[in-house]
Amino acid sequence: MEAGKKIRILGIDPGLATMGYGVVDLCASKLKMVDFGAVYTDASLQLPERLNMIFEGVTQLIECFNPDTIAIEELFFNKNVKTALTVGHARGVAIAAAYRKNKELFEYTPLQIKQSVVGYGRAEKEQVQMMVKTILSLNCIPKPDDAADALAVSICHAHSFKFKAEFKIV
């Protein structure tokens, strides 16, 4: 990374009901939180409509924040196969939205994210949230939890920037 160059990172925590996002700027190895939140879909809607809402929501985030790079959490094995499949669909449309906007896309496992943010790959959710708050010098833990998780994905990518080619998917 060139000295003084700012890199904007959009982190995504995939989910069907709630897809968290977190935007951070990396400049001279310092991180600054830009925004965070979530794209929500209503469980009463049909799956294709929910997936379209996520696609449109991620597209709008990319247009609004114009990130240089996007990092997304990989799925981990889920005992509930139906949940894993629907989250996989949501993750897929987020990847498609990034690809459509010609953005670099990287992925990290939950273990890699926790290791990067907390220093321990089996850290509890609360530990990750506290470290996100601390690393980004926030007054409180970001809500919803999915947004805090998405900020953790952004932080992980920033910490991995020198090795980013290892994690690139697009």
C-alpha cells in the first residue's frame, strides 16, 4: 500500500434476514469507521424477492460508498442445512452485486476473522464486538450484531492487506 493512500473497504456479513455491512477507511495503517448497518428482508416474502432486495441493497451500498475493495465472510458448516443454503444464496447475490460493479472481492473464514480481530480464532462473539469497538475507537458496540461482524470482516481485510492475493475470489 502506498504511503498516504486511502483504501475504502466494505465488509459484509452474509445473512438472509439481516445482512450486515461495515465500511472502513485504511490510511497509513490506521483504520477509521465510515458507516455500518444492515440490509433487512422480511421472512414473509418469497425467497427470490428477498434475494433481489439483498442484491439491490448491496448494489446501493457499493454506489453510495464506492469501496476500493469488498470483503465477505465465508460460510461455515451449519447443522441446519436449510439455513446454510439460504445464507449461501444471500452470500451469492452479494458476490454477484460486487462482481457486477467490477469490485475486487475477498473472503475470510470466521476463524480468520476472529484471529485477526481478537488474536484468537475461537473467540466469543462478545470478544469480537469489544475489539471492533476498541480498534475503531467507537463509543459503543455497533448494532445490530451483524453490522459489528461486518466491521470485523473489514478489519480482518485491512490487517491482511499485504497478503490480500491469498484471499481474492474476484
